[in-house]
Amino acid sequence: MSNNESAPIATIASLSHHEGQTVTLRGWLYNLRASGKLLFPIFRDGTGTIQGIVPKAAVPEEVFETLKNLTLESSVIVTGKVRADSRAPSGYELDVENVEVIQRVPDETPFPITLKEHGVDFLMEHRHLWLRTPRQSAILRVRATIMRAAAEYFDTNGFIRTDPPILTPNACEGTSELFEMDYFDNDKAYLTQSGQLYIEATALALGKVYSFGPTFRAEKSKTRRHLTEFWMIEPEVAYAGLDDIMDLAEAFITHIVTRVLESHRADLKVIGRDVTKLEPIVAPAPSLSTAAAPLLSSRSEAEGSAAGTTKEPRFPRLSYDEAHAMLEKAYAEGKLENPHKYGDDFGSPDETYISSQFDRPVMVHRYPAAIKAFYMQPDPADPTKALCVDVLAPEGYGEIIGGSQRVDSYDLLKSRIEEHNLPLAAFQWYLDLRKYGSVPHAGFGMGIERVVAWLCGLDHVRETIPFARTLNRIYP
Ligand code: 4AD
Ligand code: MG
């Protein structure tokens, strides 16, 4: 669009640099109030919203009439003078001088999403338009920062990004949740559930690697935490054990929360997030709840971690057994409705209870091997347990990270594959990794959408990704 020397193109987010100047904004009409000879249009441009002031006497007749009858979400190029106003949410208002309508939304087909309350089904059906509302836009900006910060952490700590395939010949996380498709000449292919198996290969080539991409689960569950398509970032480290990746997870999460708090306080406010709940996560000194302190495991001697991260754990670490004991006690005290059965995975109320005991993410390690994946290394101290960790977000947001040390013995891995009734032929390449220079190695996966839900305080993952894919929705 034409640039006017005296009215440079600006964005709403950058108006603090243009106080007192006449600028050009390119965006959409978000809302409009009229009060006699005064119009209050609110414009949005993707970076924020700003209220305009249009006194009839101050603008040409046609500008006033155009705006007065303008339909919501019509696209407009507006020129006006930026004025500081302490009462305005953004701190600025715009004294509108001119407006050029790029496309006027027809009167007969008004923008379907209004300021009144809509049901979630209606909003999801109109997701392509719902994204324009300030809250949804703010969530997507936070998501982008979470993704950038996650990649940045690994990029600046010696990890090489290696991209695993999306189309795979075998399962990674259990065969019941696979999307299957025909792959030429009678072969089947599956959409990847996790890049892990492949980045174990690249880790043995490059040392410290990560992958970042979409992953798929044919989840039949309709929970508020499950998508059928979600983004996962996964580091994998050669010569690393469980303690190393717990240290890594802690430093990684801290970095992400730091970046979000650094640049998104305004967005979090629009979203309605109580940021005081996030501040302890980046606080320098741990303030682990004293009630839980006696339950905390002492750390192993694994100093000088291969992952090269923090010295003192800042996030609480509990073994599965310790977490179970905590739940038993809570049940006995009437704080939990149902008892937790030893040996079972934790249910959502269990996870919520455990996480509510701490003001930062809690790491639960050494689950019973029987309920975990085939590739997890048994704990030498108790082979019925796996050297694995789940990181539970605070405030009941549930598991955000799952990781483990991997089986490094050829024979053990082979028998695991057989026990799990997995097709040996499809895993031959994976077994090769244990034949040629096998080493202890470990890694984890973090689901981006779970982290967006937690950091933004959203009760459902459907708002954490532009177009959520769930059991009962694949439109738009
Ligand atoms: O715990 P999961 O299944 O672990 C793995 O896939 C490992 N192979 C990762 C690894 O060790 N490299 O999944 C990891 C994370 C979960 O903690 C959760 O954050 C997310 O991925 N996740 C989902 N997010 C949204 N919808 C789903 N259906 C998800 N399933 C897992
Ligand atoms: Mg898991």
C-alpha cells in the first residue's frame, strides 16, 4: 500500500515510538461505538488493538460517514495522530484523520463472531475467524515465543537439529494410537508418534541432537489435554543418563518461562493469566515446599553432566514410590477422592494433587517398567522400575515432558521388542544402534501445546494451536 512520507506505516505494538506523530496503520475494524457526533472505532492490526477517536467536526464528512457505517472486520488503512492516554489499555489513542476501506464486509453477511458469548463448538467451527480476537491472537504470539525459546535453548547449547521422518514403518509409543496409511505396493506407513527412535540414531552420530516437528496420535480420548496432531520438541544425548536429562529438562523449562515472562506480560494480561504463578519457576533460589522436602530424593553423583546444565536441582524430584506414598497419605486424610493403586499410572486427579504440593514443575521418575515404553532402560537398583521421568506442570496442567534413559543392550532391547509383540523386521535398524558402538543415552519429548496451555492458563489444548485436530474435529 502507498506510503505517505508524513504518515509512516507503523504497527500498533510500536506506537510508543510514534507519540505525537501522524502514522498509517494497516488492519481491520475490531469494534465500533458511536455516541452522537463522536465515533470510537477500535482497530486491530495483528500486533495489538488501539482505540480511535473521530469527532464529526474534526474530519471530512465522508471519513465520518464511512466509519460510522463500517462493518466489523472490514479491512482498513487508517491515518491518524498518536496520542498518549493513560486510561487506554495500550497507553495510546489515535486521533483519526483518514480512512481507506480495502474490503467492506457486506451488511448481509456480518462477521459471525461478536463480542457476545459464543459456545465453544461455534467458535471451533469458525476457528479461521476466531483467531482474530485479541485473546486468541495473544495465545498464538505466546506459542510462537515458546517454540522459538525451545529451539533457541538447544541451538545455543551445542545441540544439532536433526529432522526425523513423519512417515515411518513402525510405532514408537504403542501400536494402539497409530494413524495408518497405504504406502505403495502393499506396504503400510504410519504417521510418526515421536521422532525419538530416529534421533537416537542421529545422537549416536552427532552427540547432542534434537528434533522439532508435528507428531500424531490416533488418541480415542476426548480429554482437554489430547490432540491427534501436536508439536513435540525432543532432545537426545549420547553418554547421558536419567539425571542428566532431568537437569536438562529443568534448565530448558526455566529458559522457556524466562523468555515468555520477558516479552509477553501484556499478552498474558489479555489472556487473563495470573503471572505470579509463573514467577517462582524462574526464581533463582529454590523455595521447595517444606512439607514435601523430606520426600525429595537425593541426587546421584552424576556431576559434570553430558547435557551440561544446572548444578543444584531447582525443581522437586520424586520417585514414583514417593509420589505414590504422597497420594496414599492424601487419600487417608480425605484430600483425594480415590486411592491410587500401586503399579498403575497416575490419573489426572493424582497428577493434579502431586503438582499442587509445589510451586514449580515436579519431576516424577522411576515408574514401574510394566506401564512404560519398551525402549526404557531398567533401573539397576530395581529392574522392575524404568529410568524414566515425567515432568508435571504446576496448577494441575499435567504432564508436559516424558523422557527416559534408553535400553543400550542389544539382547535386552531385542527381547523387549518381542515381549511387546512389535515386528522385529521393522526395528532391525533400531537394534543396529546397539550393535555398533552402543552407549548409554537418554532424552525426552515436550509437547508444545501442553506448555502453551500451562503458561497461558488455558483449560483446554484446543486453543493452543491455530487449528486443533481432535477425535471429533478436522474442520476447518
Ligand atoms: O510421553 P510421550 O508419549 O513421550 C514420547 O513420545 C517419547 N518418545 C519422547 C522422548 O523421550 N523423546 O510424549 C511426550 C510429550 C508428553 O509429555 C506431552 O507433553 C506430549 O508429548 N503429548 C501430547 N500432547 C498433546 N496431545 C497428545 N495426544 C499428546 N501425547 C503426548
Ligand atoms: Mg508420557
